[in-house]
Amino acid sequence: MKRALQADEICVITPTKGRPVQLNQMLKTLAAQTTPPGQVIIADGGRDVEDLVRGFTNCLNVMWLPCPEPGQIVQRNHAMEFLAPQIWAVAYIDDDIQFSPEAFAEIRAHWNAQECAPAGISFNLTNMPEQIPSLFRRFFAMNSRPFGRVWRSGYNAPISGLDRSIRCQWLLGGATLWRRDILETYENPVGPVPWAICEDLIFSYPIGKTQPLLACAEARALHVDDVPPQSYERARARTRTAVLWRAFFVDQNADLSKLGFLWMLFGQVLGRSIGLWRRTPEARGQWMGTLQGFAHCLSCSLLGHRVVP
């Protein structure tokens, strides 16, 4: 007989650091669930939200966990050591996610509707900017359809704004419910880094080759990352870092194409060049970061070196 996932068998793990406003809103929407999770762990890398978290202990089974060092992967791994014995599924949730009241009931229903327990199911972020399909995207191997697809270039089509539930080749890093044994079996190859861009793709894509990965359209949530625009230098550095981590992802999977990845990057440089003089410092920084990342990856490819993020 197939086992059904119960609400008290779900634990939410949220890594956070210095973002009390976002965390407070996330916890409010967790407390408002029609079927709240059985355990909530706030893995605090900044050690500054203890009082905030304790304010929710009357409506959630929530614990504040001070972490020895910051970094979302390190914080998540630390929190895994504190799971209650009955926990069967773990939701990795970023502190800037806000849920509809039925989100956890819907994702649990979708989980239980499957013939066998999935490896993981992502929530449906309904407010993300739409990536409209185009001939340009298709030509440069970064088409945004079908949802949830990973192209040989290493480009991952989005799994947000869904109008129906789908099977995916990758899952979101900060809005996904995972089977506990999957998280305990598969190690995240991204180390203790301050900004783990692409870590969700790097972690989930290999799992999806042998295990079912899903996205539930009815489990609706919002990504409310109300941060100010980045400076030119910060945008340049972060974009270059993102390029190098995606290069690492392509290098880790033999079924993906390094040549296709470089072709995609060339297309991104071209696309970001259009109207560049009219754009914000952040957009110009993103263009330069893409260009620098492309030049670095091309150089490594010609010299036969691996890209090290």
C-alpha cells in the first residue's frame, strides 16, 4: 500500500542572515497555512532573529537555530541534523518566499497523487518575470519553453508562472519540498560559498536523471525579494560569478555541451548589448560580467583548463 505524506511529516528549513523583514512575512504565511508543516527550523547565519522567531512559537512548531558560519548550503546542512524523527519530507524555503494559504495542502496532495513518492516538488512562484519565447532565444540554445527543461547549453527553462503541473529536469533551490532520504543520500557539490548561485540546478539536475522531479501549479507562492538595484560593480561581479558556476554545472554533466554553453553566452552578450547606453548601471554591470565570464570560459576551453568558480 502506498504511503501518504502527512502534514506533520514535513519540515521547513529556512536559511537566513540579516533579513528580518522578509523572514517575518514568510513565517506569517506559514502560520496561515490550512495545513501547517510539522516542524520549522530557521537556520540563522547572522544570529539576529531569535526574538522574531520566538514570536511564532504559539502558532508554529518553530525553532531558532544559530549557525556556526553563514552560507545557505552550510546552514541547510546544519539544520538537517535537527530534524524530528517523524519527518519524511523537507522543504528548503528561502526567507523571501510568501505562500498562499493552501500552498502546503496543495503540494502535499500532488505528492500523494503520484504512483510513487517523488524526489522533490517545487512550489509555483507566480510573480516571477515571464521569459517570453523567441527565435533569438531558440537560436542561442536558451529557449524558455518547455517549462522545466535543461538544454544542452546548460540553460534551464523556468518552472514558475505555471498554469499546469509538470515533470521537470531541475528544481528550485529555495521553494521545493524534498524527500528526506534524497537530501541525506545526495551531496550538494557546491561548497561553503557566500552566494550559491546555480546551486539548485547543480544539485537537482543529476537527481532528475533517475528520480521524478515535479512542479505543482496549484501550490502557489510569491518571491518577494525587495532589494534595491545593484551598483555597476556588484552587478558585474555577481553576473561573472553566475557565469562561472553555470560553466561548472556544464562541466559536471557529460550529457551537456561546452560548445553549446559558449554559444549561449555569446548570445547573452549580444542580447545585453542592445541599447546598452540607455540602461541602468546594474544592467551595464550585468553585460560586463557576462562578457568577462564568456572571455574567461572561452580562454579555459582553448587552453584545456577547467573553469573554477
